[in-house]
Amino acid sequence: MGTVFSFDIRGIRDEARVHAGLQAAVASLHRADEVFSTFRPDSQIMRLGRGELALSDCVTEVPEVLDLCAAAERESDGWFTTGYAGGLDPTGLVKGWAVERAVRMITSSGASSVCLNGGGDIQLTGGPWRVGIADPLNPGALALVVESLDGGLGVATSGPAERGCHIVDPHTGEAPADGLASVTVVCGAGLTTADVRATAAYAMGGQARDWLESLPDTEGFAIATDGTTWTTSGFHRHTATTTGARA
């Protein structure tokens, strides 16, 4: 997926079983990359997009992911989409989905606490955990710290700081006009949901705060390009004063 994944696994009751779960989780991440990569011309998602492969001939993960993408597009009123410029690109959801699935494999093997960081998008179980949110305007600095006392949170950040401008306003095809440097979403439903909501919120720009406020079990934090910040009304419940893993 063109990024670094890191695992922090605690509360191990059976080391051999958890090691097997970790191996399965890593294999599942590689499989997700092989199936969904838009940089591999032979991936199933690229072949499907070119009309060379029928959806019924794809592995079961493909219709699962596309159904999740369709639901995200409806929820966001089209701000999240797989179909910009006539192509097929579900990667705005795939990484969060793949990370969340990998964490379930590890926890089902007997680990009580897992933090899996996939390029800054993080799924937490157990805990306590502290996750630092990088300041996109000050490389190497943290803007704030999210705290999860009992896990179950997805923490996703969208913006151009790490990869340049890769999220556009789907209605104009241009970079979002409202000058956000990053949007972080914390979601109790997990990283799949947090990831797509962060992507859509960044694309929305100025509309993002009200939209995030309307969603259940979801809080957001944004940094504008001028250094000003905003949070949704309940975001303070997730903040801490100590440092931790960076998102």
C-alpha cells in the first residue's frame, strides 16, 4: 500500500497462537494490496475497472468493499466516492478496512490489546493507548494526543502533509477550497468508518464540522492551513496530555 505498518500487541496469553494470528494478519494486508492496488495493473480492482473482469469473478473481498464504499458514498452525499473521473478507486476505504480486519485476526488469536498503525490510520483494541496526532504545519511536532482507555477506537487522519494532494473535491476535481491542512476522525465503530469519514470530511472543507457532528459515535479535529483549529463538541472526551503513537 506504499506505506509503513506497525504492530503493538499486548496481553498475550499464548505466544505461539498470537504469532500465528500475526502472520495471518500480515498476509491479509498483503492480499488486500494485491487485490485492490491501483498501482498494480493486474490487480482485480484495476481489471474490474477496465471491464476485463466481472464482479462475480472477483474474490469475495471485492464486492464486500464495494458495498461498504457505496454506503459511505450515500452517507457523505457523494463527498466520498470510488468513481471520480470515470475510474474505480476504493482505496479511500481499503486501508482502514484492511487494518481493522487484521486487528480482528490478532485479537481472535488471544491478544487482549492491539494497536495497528497503517500509515497513520490506527485501530485500537484493549488499552489503555495514547495516539499522537501529527501537526501538519510543524513536522515532527504533535498537535494533540488521543487517549483510549479501553480500546475499540479507529483513529484516521486525512490531509496532504504526508503524500501531497491526493484528495480532491469530487464535484470540481480540484483540491478542496477551504484550506484544511488535516482532519482527524475518532470513531467507536472502527477504522473502516473513521477512514472514510476523515476522507470525506477533508474533501468537504468548511462543511465538515457540521457533518461530523451529525454522525453517531464520531468526533473530529481539524487544522486549517492558517494554523487555526476546530473540534466537534465531544472530541474533548478523547484527548489526553501525554504523548504516544503518531497518527
